[in-house]
Amino acid sequence: MVAGADPDAALLNHPPSTPVFFLSSSTGISAEAMGNALLIQFPQLRFDRLVLPFISTPEEARRAVAVLDRAAEGAVTPIAFTTVVSDEIRAVLSTTKCPMIDLFRSHLPQVEAVFGVPSARVVGQLHGVGDVQRYNSRMAAIEYSIEHDDGQSLRAMDKADAVLIGPSRCGKTPTTMYLALQHGLFVANYPLVEEDLESVELPQPIRHLKETVIGLVATPGRLSEVRRQRRPDSRYASLEQCTYELRRAEAMYAANRLPVVNSTTKSIEEMSTLIVQTLQSASSRRRATTPEGASS
């Protein structure tokens, strides 16, 4: 520490992380999603997250309580989110000293009241394979997106619900995979290389897919920063090169009237939501202009 520095001021600038636990009788994905939706409202805090999944017996619940109680003895008060539905397991978890947010208990009774029937309180159905058709469709979408990642394959491109294009490292691959996994969409992504950027025309392999193409961009500074992590001190990562590629890509998008998503300050979830909304809007416009959908 610099001589004369105030340790309390340093602590204020870098507050200690809050331990956060996500408890579930299944994978923990639901607990994470709902818990993180609340945590994101506290951007001034830092969190150390840990998932405790597959808590399906009282003994496993007691082991989870031991983990939570050890954390509760620390200097920073932890918090736990749970989606466990078994009353027996929840009774054990409730003995912990750690503050706990029971996400099902908070909302399930309200939903039961609206529907006028009791819930089944079945464990593990949200991410299970109860809907076999939907599950198989989602797996097919993932396989398609892997095959068509980064322009590796041009086979069956007409099946794509969306084609993401953009300069390297603008977020095409993670967004593609998220759309496949969470939304079951068949998505291909195609990198814009320097030869493509010499013209404002779409690259030949995807030119006939213009209705499904969405352009991704970032700021030159952010793109340069991301590329430096991959290839430091390279022309590829230079601010000048990033600025050139983004400027040319934006000219291509404008010339072809493509929808554009900027990945600079958006999470993969936010980008994916914008893309889904874009696809839905495009689909609605196409239906409205067909003879069957046009107004009389």
C-alpha cells in the first residue's frame, strides 16, 4: 500500500465480495437465473457465487446447511437463493444461519391462487425432457449452430432462422450458442474478413439470406481490447484495424438495411433478446405483406 494511503478508503473502493449461494433440487440453473435477476440491481456490490445443485435428500440438505453456516461465520453476511420444492428438504435448509430467499415459496402460492389449483411441486421439470419434441428441437439447433459457427459450413444455410455477421470478436459465437440453447433457434454466424469488407455487398455465400442476416458491431476501443487478449501487439488487435473493419461493416449493414446489434455494453442475454425481437418483428411484417395476412 502507498505510504499515507487510507486503508478504509481502499476498502470503500474495493468492498469485500458477498458470498452468494444458489440451492436447487435440480441443476441450479433456475435458482441462478432468478437470483441473478435480483443481484444485478446492486451493481455497486461484488459477489462470489456458488451453486449447490441436486439437493434431493435430507442428508444432502444438511451438508448444504453446513456450507452456508460456515459462510455465515465470515466477515461478510452471505445470502442464499433456493428453488427447492420439497417441504421436507426446505425444512432442513431453513435451519441455516445464512439469510435465505425461497424463490418458490415467495411466488408459488400466488400462482396457485390465480389458477385455483394446487401445484404438483415436482422436482427438476423445468430443465428436464418432459417435452421431448422441444428438447430434441433444441438439441438439433445446438448441433446446427456448432456446425455453422464462424462460417465453417455452408450446408443447409436455408434452414437458418438467423445469420449473424460481423468482424472477428464482436460476440457472434456466444450469442449464436445462447440462441440455440435457450431459444431453440437455428443460427449460423459468418465472420467478415478483409476481402468481404472491400464491398458493401453481402458476402456471396449469404447474399440470398438477406432477410435473416443481422449485423453485430462494437466500439473500436472495446474490439481492440478483446482482440489484444487473443493476439497482443498484432495488427489484428490494433485500434486502427478495428476502426477500419467496423466502419466498413457498418457501411455494409446500412447499404443492405440490416438490423444491427452493438455488443459493447450488452450481455449475451440482452443481445439474444434483441435478436429474438428483431426476428419476431420481421416475421410479423412478412405475414402482413402476404396475400393471406394483408388487410382487406
